[in-house]
Amino acid sequence: MDDMLYTGHFYFDEEEVKKAFMDVYGNNLTQPGKLIIQVSKYNDWFDIYLEAGNKKYKFKKTKIHVFKQRVHDSDDKAVVIYDNHPQDGNDILNFIGE
């Protein structure tokens, strides 16, 4: 029985998001689209795409933290099990609007 809770935080690069939006939507701003996040079985590989119509943009600059803790543990017991930007340290990132 797996009594573990996994939480992922994704921090998108603002300039990359703007570029993705323009590349995918272009002049057709009202078309439906999808943000796709593919996660591997072991939570150690992620592919993130913006997709609309026949266009697709893969995000490469997204900073990702994945935490693991027991289901009934408090959040301060969570440990980082995936960090694709360790050079920045494991400090919690704060953004306007959070």
C-alpha cells in the first residue's frame, strides 16, 4: 500500500510562456488549446507542452520541484525528490500573485 503524497510545483519562465503563446496561437487567439504535462512513472521526468490546432510548443525553461511525504504528515515533513535546477538551491520561489 502506497501511503505517500507527491506534490509538484512548476515555475514557468515568463518570456518563454509569451513566446509559446505567440508561436502556438499566432493571430487565432480564441482557438481552444491545452497545457499538457506528461509525468513519468517514477516522477523523475516531465514534458510540458502548449498545444492548439496543429501547433505544439515544448517548454524547456520550467523550473520543477517535486516533494514527497506520507499522506498524514504535515507539509514541513515533505522532502524534495526532484529538482531540475539544483544550482539555484531549494529555496521556495515566490512570485507576484501567489
